[in-house]
Amino acid sequence: MAVPENPQDPSAALGVATRLVRGGLTRSQHGETSEAIFLTSGFVYDDAAAAEARFAGDQPGFMYSRYANPTIEMFERRMALLEGAEACHGTASGMAAVFAALMCCLQAGDHVVSSRALFGSCFYILGTLLPRWGIDVTFVDGEDLGQWQRAISSKTRAVFFETPSNPTIALVDIAEVSALAHAVGAKVLVDNVFATPLLQKPLQLGADVVIYSATKHIDGQGRTLGGAVLADAAFCKDLLMPFLRHTGPALSPFNAWVLVKGLETLALRVEHQCRTAARIAEQLAGARNVARTFYPHLPSHPQYALARRQMSAGGTVVSFELKGGKAGAFAFMDALDIVDISNNLGDAKSLVTHPATTTHRSMPEEDRLKAGITPGLIRLSLGLESVEDLERDVARGLAAAAAVG
């Protein structure tokens, strides 16, 4: 169910930290302090006429949890309040959110322009699935405004990009690309996972749709899957809602409850993780066997000025390229005592992965290299551990990588 921002919700006028704890809060007749979980697939009606009125939209209320559910609605309302969006839809996963947001507004013959630097599954949707269904897709280097300008045409119906991108932390100028897209009537869809709702506000910069894998920072403890699509009420009601209702990528009530509880501590976790990531980025940038370090608020980042304009902090993820290639990358990862090898990110635990052989393995090698995903590239998601412990762990990994050349 798309939940418009309720101007009567008292938390709408309060600070971010308060909205994260109390936004969209609905209590049952029992007056519980923790949000209730409505683990039900369906709902009952007082009589047949009430059921008819509910399905006709003449009577408010819930019909089926694939359409809407009280716990899912709390998550959606809280996300809308946090993002400053008119409406939100929860989905079963981040990839379900990406796919639904794209497919609900596209048809055969349309044209999409996308940045090349994408998560592997996003690249599969844009590069394989959409063309299979008669949708033309043009990939550009997201950092190059000239490429966007040349690629966007009167046939373009949607523009899609991640910023910062996974895993090379490349940025896209949201305001400039949005202006180019809107000049031809195209929708702008932004995957804002790396920045989180706290560090970057794409809707305020001109985007039309914001997408999250709630599995990442919003849950933040590696417990569950979930996704969210946020946009204006018209997009959600007229395009997204019918697609979701009839294709069924529904968020479960239990997972929605876990995500609601995750939102309560989001600001505290992300603030700590950003400070840690900035420290680790500086450590890596000074290492002899690191060829390049990618972190938005590191002055050496090629888009540092844009990052300072668009993002209030540098984020929780650092990527870096070791000079020793794949052998050096594997040696680095295997030497870590604290950081776990895992393809997730945004977790309370620090996690490391080798994108070329995991998250982006399905991409053709040529496309991986064009996106900057080299054999020596490592993605490091910083958690809530002591920064001093993590610095020692990274130093251990760097020493091991240096030993293999």
C-alpha cells in the first residue's frame, strides 16, 4: 500500500531522530509500546456489503496483506516521513524495488539511459531483461554529464543510476541529470542505498523516484530482506501500486516489523559507521600497495566537490584497489581476523567482498572493467566495531597482500 505523508502526523514537524523512532506509529487497542506485528494474510468483514465496499474503495481498511497490512503500513509511513516523500511502497527485497520501479513505468519501444556502474543484479535487469522485452537501454559513464546529454533523447522515458555506485563509489550529479531528463519528460530513478536516507536526499535534488534495499542499513543487522520505493502519490497510486498488487513482490509483515525497529537506530549506526569509514579510507589512501582508494569525502576522490554538495557525510563503504590484483585481494581478505567475508553491506558487523568474483561476477568481464571493477578491487563495509580494532585488522590485511606482490 502506498502511504501518503500525513500532514496531521505530529512527527512530520519533528527532527529526523524523532521521526525514526515515532514516525507513522499506530497502536492497537492494547496500547503496546513496541509496534505490533500483524502476521495475517487476510482480513474479515462485518458483512458481504462491507467486503464489497472495501474492494470498491468506498470503505477504508485492509483486504489482503499482498495489498496492504498494518505493520507494513507503519514501515511505509515512517520511510515516507524520513525521505520527505508523498508515498512509499515496501517490497520483498531491494531488487524487487528496483525491478518494480522500472517496469511499472516502461513499455516496449521505450528508451532508458542508465549509468554503467551498477550492482550486478541491476546491470542484469538493465542490460539483459529490459532489452529482451523491447526496451532500448543506453549505458553511460555516470560521472560524465556530456554522455548523459548525448544519450538522453525524446524517446527516453526513464533514467536510472546509483550514486554512490556499487562498488566503485562513483557519483552522478543528481540535479544536472534530473534537469536533462525532465527536459524530455523522462522519470529519474535513483538507487540511494549507499547514501541512506540520512546522507543524501535525491527528491530534493530533482529525482522522481528513490529506491532502497532495506536489507542494508535500514535493517542494519543482517536479519532480513526488504525494499522500498518512494515517490509522489500519483506515481505510486497510478503506476506502482497496480504493478505490485498483480505481480506480488510483497514485503512480509514480520520483515516490515524488523525494518521498523531497525529504523529506530539508523541515525546512531550510520553516524558511527561514517566516522569509521572516513578513518579507514585515510588509512588505505596512505598504504603503499593500494593503487586507488574510493571514498566520497576523501579529498582525492575525483568528484569530491560534488560529494560535498550532495552528501552530508561520505557513507559507510570504502572501496580500494590493491596493486597485487586478485591474488593480493584474496590475501588481504583471508588475513582479516575481525572483518567477515560477506557480500552484504550496511551491517553492524564490518564486511568485505571481492566484487569481481561475487556481487558482479555475472557481468561480462569487458563491462566489469569499463565500470572500474578490476581484479584487485575490494569493497569494505564498515560496521560498529572499535575503529582502532578495525585499523589493526586492515593493517594485517595490507601486510598479507604486500607479501604476495
